[in-house]
Amino acid sequence: MKSYVRFRAALAILGLLWAGSAICQPVRGGFHGLFQLPATVAPLLPRAMPVRSCASLATTPPDGNITVREARTLRGEDGIGEWCRVTIEVTVPSARNVVTVWLMLPVQHWNGRFLGLGGGAWLPGFTDALTTGASLGFATAVTNAGRPYGLGIKPGDLNRLVSKNEFLVDANGRLDWTALENFAYRGIHEMTVAGKAVAAKFYGAEPRYSYFSGCSTGGRQGQSEVQRYPADYDGVLSGAPAINWAHFAAAEFWVRAVLDEHAVAQCKFEAAQQAALAACDGDDGTVDGLVATVGTCRFDPKQLVGKQTECGTIDVQDAEAIRRIWDGPRRRDGSRLWNGIDPTVLIHVPAAPAQWAAPFFAGKVPGADSYSVTAFESFFDSFVQRYGAVMDTSNPDLSAFAAHGGKILLWHGVADDIIPAAGTVHYVDSIRRQLGDRKTAQLLRFYLAPGVGHCSGGAGPQPVAMLTPLMEWVEHGRPPAALPGENWDKDGVTTRTRPLCPYPEDTRYKGQGALDDAASFLCQK
């Protein structure tokens, strides 16, 4: 579902890739930063060379449902040898939805690994990201998961695609379930199978290790892989994952439902967020504008009644509306339907539903009465029941991936205002209950990034090159502990370092030392 919130997710990702963050924290790295890739990667197979020409891949007969449509040799960027760019088509249950896969194969500098890259918002994969992975020596794959777009798509066209879901509509104006399944999980799996198969033909050897990296939609794609296809990857890195898609997509309407009863101006939400941040800032031992945890701030918005803002005085009704949004949707018996929005995260007043909602509501735009506060329980349950099995990737039973020897790194910004971090905390807690702490620790590490927004940005120290510790864990059996977080100035110079702690530990100030030095902080439960 594309809501106003999902539209902001699209803009956030596009801002990262082309314009840098619109927030105060500079973002560096483009796709490199989005996918948390290292600066360099040591080769596993020194002097690995292809056993056949790039062009010959296009003359091979179809292999099952895999057909190579084009294979072209390109000059690598920055003088990094040559690359073989392959376009693959994979037939799926519906002829209308052919999955296209693009594969970039380093000719002279293959590092022996396969890298699958995810998408963002309604875009299954970023075609321009191919060169980012190939420049590090990975055999790199992306896919359109059946959505009709190709190589060389312009940023303006990409902007339109990333925030639109019309490709999910069939000829009758209804939801095309095959297209949705391709987007949700089948496309990434087919990309992985086809990409590794063609890479093995080119190099005469299968990739030694396979990795996947993605954020937001890409993070959800990664968790879909470990749950549905546990043998596809050895290591998966998922940032800000949209794992509980049906749940949080339905819960997004809660904000609209509350505000339909009593409208609250945007600047009042900003005042509430700043007040909550000030009240809870020192909980981690230092006042630095950052809150280290999720769900621990207990600020009561009633304290804001009478506060003057640029858009008027906050009254009792304003405070109650803010409280209900922070609290989240509940059933009529008082039990919780889903997480609310953390008080320290900025709420954005959403627009009313428009035509974007039609594919998910039988071709109609839902009326306000269908998701009102009084009707919300039924609305929520119906939406989750209809789409959860396809779109949600929150199954805590990861025993098959663990048996495969796979490793997972998850991370989520505490200040994420697009996909609340509480959903990922809930997911990890569910895995710990399902597998136990010991087995979970052998499989997964989860990092909350204080002050970091959706996939990047915000005031907090940004995660750095998280694929590196994942590779160390997979290939050398060295599980990561605290990971580095950094802030940078406009010139890219590091201005602050801070450890990112493995959950359930969080960052605590030691009580002495510079606040911009990671050595002044420790991780503790």
C-alpha cells in the first residue's frame, strides 16, 4: 500500500541516492551507504578468471525458466577492468509478469562472492546499484521483480516509479496477486537463483559465499529470503526492514483515524516530539539530543496543555490525540493491535487516502468511516488477514536458515519516522522466544541506531559498512559485538564516533570523556 508515509519513504531513499539527506546530518556514499558496503573487499579466489566469453552467455539455450536476453562487455568504472553485464528473463506463473534480472560480472577482479541488492518503497531494485557492487568485485544482481522498467531509467522516472504502485493493478482495475507476489518475495528469489546460475557458467565455479543487502523494502526482501528460501544466502543484511508490512501499513491509517476525529496541526506534533526528546534525552547517561532505546520514553503529552506554538495553543484535545497516536491502535477490549509511534519520533500529518489505495481495497478508495477509530479493529484485522501471508516477513522461526549456517545483521534507526523501529524490536524478541537466546546469538545480531532516521540521516551517528562484519562472521566465524557509528561534516570529515550496541544492550555514557568519542561510551543491558 502506498500511503503518504510510504511516499515519504520513497523520497527519503531518493534523497539518499541523489541529493543527500534533507536532514541536518550529511549522508555519504550513495548506494555504497544505502547497502552498507565496505570500501574494499579481499578476494577469495585470487586470479579468478572467466572460463567463457561474456557474449557467449547470450547464445546459451534457456535453462528451465531462465533465458539470457543480452550479455555485453563494458569498461569498468575507475579503471577497474571490464564487466560483463547480463540481462536475464525469468518466466513466472503469469506470462504478464516476466521477472527481469540484471547481473554485473567482473571479468578480471571477481572476488568469489555473489551479492544481491534490494530495492526501496515500490521499486524492487535499483539498476544503477549494479556498478557499486561490481566495483568491489562482487557478482552483483538486481531485479525489477516483474515490474516493467529497464536499464538506464532516468532519476525522474525512477522518482515516479518508486512512489507509485499502479503496476499492481490488473486489466480490471483490481489487485494483480501474481504481481504482488513477485514484488513481495518471488522476484528476489528468482534473481538469486538465476544470478548465481549464470555467474557459475561464466566463471566455471559457483560463488563461494552469497550475500544480500537492502534497506526498507530491501530489508523486508532480505528477511523474506531467510524465511522462505533459507538456502539462497549465507549472510543477509537488513536495514529498517518493512517486515511487518501488512501490520504497519494498516496501522498507518490509525493516525488518519485519530486526526479525523480531532485535527492537530503539524507544528504541535513538532513541539510534542521536542518536549519528549528533552524529557528522555538523559536516560542513557548524557544529554546529547539522542535517545538510545525504543519504547522507554514515558513523557505525558498532557504536560503540553497550554503550550504556545506557531500554529496555536496545545489544548486538552490536542494532547489526547497525540497520546493516542503515540500509544497506537487498540482493540475494543484494550489490547494492542500494533505499535504506536515513539514519542521521540516526529509525527507527520498524513494526507487523506486517494487513488493509491484502490489496488488494496477492491478497486475502491476506502471511506473514512471504514477505518474510523470505532471501526479500526475490524479494518485492521481484515487488512492483515488479506495481505499478511504475502507481504509480511516476520516469521520468527528461522531454524532452517540457522541449519544452513546463515547469519543475519539487522539494524534500525531509533528516529525512523517511516517504519517504526518497534516493529523490528518485536520481530527480534519473537525470534529469541522461538529459538532461545543461545541459538539466536549464533544466528543474528540486531543494532538500534540512536538518532538515525529511515535508512540514513538524522542527528545520530550513522552505521558504517555493516557488510564487513557480516562477512567476517560468515567466512571466519567471528560474530560482531559493538559496531561503529559516525557523524560527518559537509566535507565528509568525521566529527563524532559512537558505538552501536547489539540488542538488547544499549549505549551508555561512562560519565566522563568527550561526547564525540566512542571511547566514552559502553554497551550494557
